[in-house]
Amino acid sequence: MDYMIFLKAMYDYIENRVTEELKVEEVAEEAGFSLSHFRAIFKEATNESLAKYITSRKLNHAAFKLVNTDESISKIAMDYSFSSHDVFARAFRRAFGETPSNFRKNRRTVSGTLIVPGVFGPSVKNMEDLVMKNETENYVNDCILYGVPKVSYFESYEITPFISSLKACLRYMGQDISYPYLMAASGTAFRLMWNPECWDGGNVDILGMRKDSLEPLKRAFNAAGRDFKMLLKKESFLMDICDKSENLNEDIKAGEKEDFIKFIKDEIDEGRPVIGFGIVGPPEACIITGYKNNGEELVGWNFFQDMPEFAGAVEKESCGYFVRKGWFEHPMTVGVMSIGEKNEDISKEEVLEDILSYAIDIMNTSRVYHRAGGTSAFNAWAEAIGNDSEFPKDAPLPLLMERLMCQTDAMTMIGEGRWCAGEFLKEAACDLSQVDNELKEASKLFSEEHSIVQSMAKILGGFGMSEKQARALGEPQTRKELVEMIHKACELDKKAAEYIGKALEKIG
């Protein structure tokens, strides 16, 4: 067997099981060698014992969680199969020279690093002891980046796929950036869209909130100090809207399957995750964390991978990543996006002022093509929900589900969006001290708006898409209460915009 392929397979096996109580005997058995022989081979290749290497990989993954989540140290210790908090703390200190709590407090850098060609995983910067880094990659047909944070509708408050996917990729690449900041920078935190002509399941799509469909994506990347390249599938809706908004250029262009595979492999081989649109389920953003079989199969995280209606098309890695064959042929796969290296930092105040101006523009934009925005969107939403003729007595469940989907999408835009807007403004108030009062007042108003959405969910019987909520929406009294709440939220939104406007006037 080829020496390089053998080692890659075993590193891959270990990296895929860092949360399990992995025993050296199990690894040796998988390799097809006796324990003593495998230990000798491994020691010769890495100058490190197998047991120590497994512990090291667990600790590096745990370090990534320490700086990128709020999970308790005890839970992280359990997740990586350490018998107790104390055992974990001692091992961590031996490896990195400080306690887990100090490591978290000091915000050490942990990012994806090449372990062997084809296998990447989180490593504490400047402390990794990598092997065979300069070996040829000519015969590596698979490459997987392990440790990229999961994105999911079910395990996080982050429910805007593109923003969540971008944040997870940036965290893996060692950039500490918050979800509310990216939501605000993209403008997503300040949007509400509603199609007054029909019950439109696309209201929530961030590609429909501006006349330049890619503006929210561009602004998110700009705020992160990064460039991007984009490859689009021909004859897809994403290709059409990019063409319509005159976005096609050297960095945003169309390609065939072979172009997609090369694009993805080039990025993954350099240790950078790729943002995909589609791959599994609808054409929402997801994360491509690797490829197999020379790119015929893709690996990663997708918001829809665990939903029964889409799960049949995917297999799973032990770490939870989806494995998708036929990804390009999937009609909902529409494009991929690369994440460039970090640019030089620009003035933080300049960025924040630009975000505030952009927020006001979004909140004051009354229409984007066929959809209403800003105050007009609130009014169109209230009118649709208050129109009894749209909710006939004994309405069939599918019709109510369609209405509920649009209601839930609007609640998401206001609930998640304005909460993120409030969190962003609280942080911005610390950096823009001359307008801290105005920004804090706007933040409070957005928080009240978020609370109204929670009240909406309560009268519907929960924040969900089940028959229970659909039947509740069909009740005239429920809709009457919802309309009142929509108007209250609209007034709060207008007042918040006024405070942001006052802040911008002061800044000059």
C-alpha cells in the first residue's frame, strides 16, 4: 500500500472520531496491523506516540470550541471523552501552557491547519506539530477540513443560512466575528420584505432585499475584510439575477461541472471552506468542507441535511458532515463562493458609520421590484393577515400552511433580525461614544420589536410550522391580534430608524 495513502487514511479516521472514546487498539485494527506494529509505524512517521496524537487532536478541537462557543468547560471535556473537568484541564495545560479558562479569556487563535495532504483540522496557532506538510498532493483524491462549526436550524439561534455559513467559515479560518455583526453589515438585520401580490415563500430570501441582489453578500464580506469569487451554474435563477443586476465579471462568472470541481478543490486544498448554494435541498447557503472521489462527492454542513424530505439524498460522515453524490446534477445547486484572505483592516468607525447609513436606506426603501420593503412591508403584511377572504372557513390545511409559512418568515425577519440589530447597536455604542445614547435607544426599541414577535409566536401556539400553528392562524381572533402586533412593531421600527438617523446627523 502507498505510504502516503495509508497515513492519510488513518489521520482521516482519527479526525473523524475526535468526540468518541477512541482507543489505540481500535485504530490499529482499522489499519489492519497488530497494535505493536502500528505503534511503531506511527511513531516513525510522526515522532509521536499514537495515544499522544489522539489526545492532541482532541485537545485542539476542544480549544476551537473554547474560543468559538459559550459551552461550559465541563461539557467540552465530556464532548471529547475526557473523564472529568480536572483531567481535561491538566491535559490542556500540558499541551498549551495555560488553563482552558485562561485560553478562552485570552481569545487564542485556533484555525484550520493542514495535517497531511487531504486532511485539515483545527489547531492552536503556532503550537501545531504537523507532519509531511510539504509532501506532494498529486495522488490525493479526497480532502476534508475537519472541525468546521456546524450550521443547522435545529441547534442554534442562527437561522439565516448565508450569514451563519459565512460566520462558521471565518471562525474556522481563525477570524473572530459575531453573527449580529454580519447580520447588520449585510443589512439582513434591518430588512422586512413582503410581496403584496401573492403569498410568496421568497420574501425572506436575502437575495431579494436589494435591487443589486448580491449587495448583502458583498457588504458582509467587506465588513469581514475579505474578498470573494463566485461561480454560477448556467441557466439558474442565481445566474439570472446576477446578469440582471450587472454583477457578472472576472470574479463572478458562470461555469460547467468541471469548473465547479476545480473551484472547490483549489479552495479546499488550501484549507479554506467553500460556501455553496443548494447541494442538498433548496438553493440556500451551506458549507462545503471537503470533497471525495476527485470532487464527484462533496462533504459539509447544510441546513436541510437532517430534514426527512432531503435526508434520503445524503450519506453521513461519523462527525456529522453530509456526503452528497450527484450534487451538481441537483437542480437546486446554483453556485459556489470562495472566501479570500484577510485584507488590511480599515477604520472601525468608518465601517460602523457605513452600516448605519445602509440600515437607514434599507428601512426607508418602500419597494424592491415586486416586493414591499420598510414601512410598506409592515402595512402589506398586516393587510394580508387581516384579510378574512384569504382565510376562508374550513380552509384546507395546505392553504393555511402556505399562509403560515409567509407569516413565520416575516416573524423571522423581525424576530431574529431586530434582535441582531439591537445587539449590534449596543456594541457600536461602545465604539461611537459621541452617539452612544441614540444607538442605545434604538437598540432598546429593536429589543421591544423582538419581544412582540415572541408574543406572536405565543398566540400561534409556538414558533413552528405545524398543523397547530396553521389552524391557529386560521382563527379570526388570532389574526386580529397579530395585525395589532404588526402595527406596534412597525411603530417601534420607525422610532428606531429615527434614532439611527439622529446618530448619523451627529456624526456628520
